[in-house]
Amino acid sequence: MLWLCIYLPHLPVESFGDAETGDRPLIISEAGAVIDCNRQACRHGIKIGMTPSAAHALAEDLRHHPRVIQNEQKRLEQLATWAGQFTARVSLDPPSGLLLEIGGSLRYFQGLEPLRQKIHQGLHRLGHRVMMGIAPTPTAAGLMARSGRQTPVMQRSELNHALASLPVDVLALDAKQSTALQGLGCHCIGDIRALPTAGALRRLGKALIHTLQKAHGERPDPRADWTPPAQFRSEMEFLEPITDVQQLYPGMAQLIEGLCADLRRRDAGVMRLRFTLAQQSSEALPFTLGLLRPGRDAAHMRLLLERRLERLSIKDGITGITLQAGRLYAMQGSNNRLDLITEDAVHEPSIAWEPLVETLDNRLGSDRVKTLALCAEHRPERAWQYIRPGSGQHQKAPLSSHQNRHTRTPADRPFWLLPQPQQLNCQQGQPVYNGALVLENGPERIESGWWDGGDIARDYYQARNSQGQRLWVFRERRGERSWYLHGIFA
């Protein structure tokens, strides 16, 4: 087995969606001391361990927020779900770590370094600064990550040498243990391991010694696997209400990254992304992003998000975002080469018109972008409908009794129908439209609609006038038996 630990040293800051946006420095405090700060605060010389008052003296526009453990736990769980695309075994290592058993994934991802780079790049896109450690035991991987040692330890026989030089600060020590280690002159793990076992147990406690034994593979170290929720749901809170629409994009893009990772884990796609924008003093604002067909390409969704945000107007400050996936669609077998390694955009080529329609759909609204489709209806004026592009709701138009005896081609009916049939004049019993009409083909008899009050009985003909125009005309079979123009051939 081989374990990779993801250590998130700045999780208290990164659990807020707007911590790194803008130019304002931010500190997170607990028990009267700064425990974390964003990059802008670091540029002002603010350091962990300072008092908040000292930090305020260094930066006048400093933002100060107390630590929110619940936000960190929620973010850690979201990242555990995200990491499920790389391995089936993911474990939480609170308060700020994740453990991935990657031994079974190395061949699939073509080696350790490609896998590590893919994880690191993904976490960077999600807005996290991370440290990673790799070792045969989960505890050793965690110690390596917290120490900043990036060289992987691949064999158990290498653990003793690799861990010996790590400083004791990587261990979770209480005040009593720290004092005891200072008194014993122990500055690294190797120094602790050199102590007599009985004396070390008495002065440092069982918990610390057992931790070191687990790290070296001398004691069992079972870890509970993280079980992702059945339905994807991800949340993000902001430190301050956001009133600029464009400032919503980074946070929403991060949520999309998490969704697409979860879809790859499930081997599924989605057509609807349902955002909910929590407002400061108003009801939550729904926000939907739509695709024409199931997909999970984060880059494509981010592009659609940019277009969709152009028509979003907010009158109240946004305090948080929630993303829920719509209906999931299985993508297994949609492409023989579909896998987790390469970009989905390569394996899911779009039809040329789809990106344009999706852009219009998200910019103008799904109710304003339609295409035409046939209906199972004999009456020509009712044989079509507006549908959402790509919805697959097309129906095959029925054949009339006359058409059942003769094969009909697309040229038998015009594409251009008048909004309402236009009554024609007659000369010597023949219809007239820019001259007398010559009936070239017909009749096509249509009798339908008796059940809904729209009963018709017509004989349709293809006709031509002296100017060469090809027309689609019909004569009523009841009443005055008048002639009407219904369509024009191109």
C-alpha cells in the first residue's frame, strides 16, 4: 500500500470563498492569536502567532474573522468527495488533512509523478495551497506532508531513515510533551526513537509513542473510508457580502470544478447546474446553468458561466453560494476511450452548432432559444412545435391515407406555411394567384381534428402560376368548397 497525504495548512482561511480575492488582508484568530492569514496579510508582515491587535497595527484595512471549525470540516468533506476521482479509498485526517491510498491508482494514472501533478493542479484550481507527503503508512505520509518533505518514501524499509530527521514539531504535541522533549534534548523524531521505550512511555505518554509506531508500520493503523453523499451538493460562504456580479465567478468556478470531479468519479454527466445565491436581506436567488447534452467538462461549463453571469443582476449582497447537480446521466459506453486521465472535451466532441446554442441559451435564457420539431399531427398548421435545442423531442409526422399509398418526399410539402390560409379568387372554377393556377400534383386528402373542435377536410395540390411560382393550395371538401393558399415552395 502507498498513501498520499494532502495537508492544507491554510484551510481556516480557504474555507471562505472570498478570502484570497481583492487586495484586503485577512487574519483568522482563535484564543487571542492569529492562526492563519491570506497572502495579502503575509505581504504586510503579519505572521501566525501574532495577537490580532499587533496585526491591525501592520494593516489598517485588515479583515479579522474568528475561526469557524464547521466551515473547515465542511470544506474538508467536499475535498474528500473531489479526491474520489483518483482513488476509491479516501480518508479524512482532521483538522486539515486528507489521506488517499494510491497504490492501486499508479498504473492507471501512468505513474506517481503524473498522479501527484494532477492532484496538485486540481487543488490549485480550487484555490488551495497544499503540501503533500507520500509513504507506505498513512501516519508517515501525514508527517511527511506537514514537514514539507516532498521526496516520496516508497518502501517500508526506508521509513526509519526518512522519518528520523523530521522535526518534532510535525507531531501533535501538547504543552507537557513539548516541555518534556525540550528537557530530553529531542529535536527530531530520530531522537525520540533512540530513547528507551519504558522511559519514553512514562514521560511522553502512550499516544505519542503509538503514533510513532504506526508511522513506522509497527502498529496497525486502520483508516475509515470517506463515503461521499448520494447527491452532489457543495456550499461556499463569503466573509463579506458580494455586490459585484463578476466577483461571484471565482467561487462558482471552484464549485464547478468540484462537481466535475464528482461526475468523473461516478462516470456520469449532467445537463443542469442549479446554483442558489444566498442574499444578505432577501430571499435566495436561483441561478441555473444549462447544457444541451450531458457533460462534465469544467472548462466548457466555466465558459458558459461567464456568458450566463452577463445577464445576472443582483440588488442585494450575496453571502454564499450552493451548487446542486441536476439529474445525472450515465456516460459509460458513450465513448470507448472515455477515462479519468485525459480531458473529457477530447472524448466528448460537440456538434458544431452546440456551443453557439448553449451560449445563447445561457445568455438569453432557455425560454428564449428554441428550435422547430415535427409533431404527430396530420393538420399542417399543427404539425410542428417549438422545443429546446437538443432535447430529442422530435416526433415523426404521420402520413395521411393518401400518403400511405404513395411514398412522400421532402419536396412534396413546402417549408414556408402562411400563418393563416389565404382564400383565393376563382376564374371559371380554377383558383387564381398572380394568374391562373395549374394543378400539377394532388390531391393529398387530409381529414382530421374532429375530437378537439378543429375539424378539417381538405384536398391539397401542388400548383404553379404563369410567373413560375410553386404553391401549395387546398380546396375545402365541405361547405362552399373554396380554394385557399397555404404554403409557398422555395
